Amino acid sequence: MANVYTWTITAMDCSTTETNPDTVITAHWTCAGTNGTYNASVYSTCSFAPPEGTFTPYADLTQEQVLGWCWANGVDKDTTEAAVGNQLANLVNPPVVTPPLPWVTPAV
């Protein structure tokens, strides 16, 4: 199965000192990936300068709009998905394993 990625805005911080008190200045986001068996994710935040011109009230924002702001402000979508894909690949084929100690008899 191919990796499937889901982007989610998990929280937004608003400035109380701007002209509009619900001005989003930071979005918290997660990129989660699955290959049907394993799951992996990356969490981070993205900060924004207060908007100039058109202002969208907080209650009217959509997740797609805020994700667009993140991708336009330094969050590299392709690189992030590649990092999550690498985590999934490492779960499928771990690059490091911890075998049992050779002098310990396994409990039955």
C-alpha cells in the first residue's frame, strides 16, 4: 500500500494586541502518514506576520486556508511528507535492532 499523508491544524494562537483580537499569529500542525500497517507523524508550528489588507475572521477560517499559509511561510510540504515517509520505511525495515542477549535463555 502506498503511503497516505494527512495534514491537520491542531491549534491556532491569536494575538490579543492586534487591531483584530482574533488575528492568528501561529498555527500548530501535524503531518501524519500511514502505510496501512504503520503510522508516523511530524508536529511543528508556523508563525505568521499580522495580515495586511484582507482579513478573514477567525470563525470563517478553514483548515485548507491555514495550511496554505503554513506552506507559503516556510513549511515545505514535500520535505515534510518525505520525512514522515522515511519514518514509515524505518518502521517497516528498522535500521537498528536490539536482539536478545546471547547468554540469556528466553523465558518460555
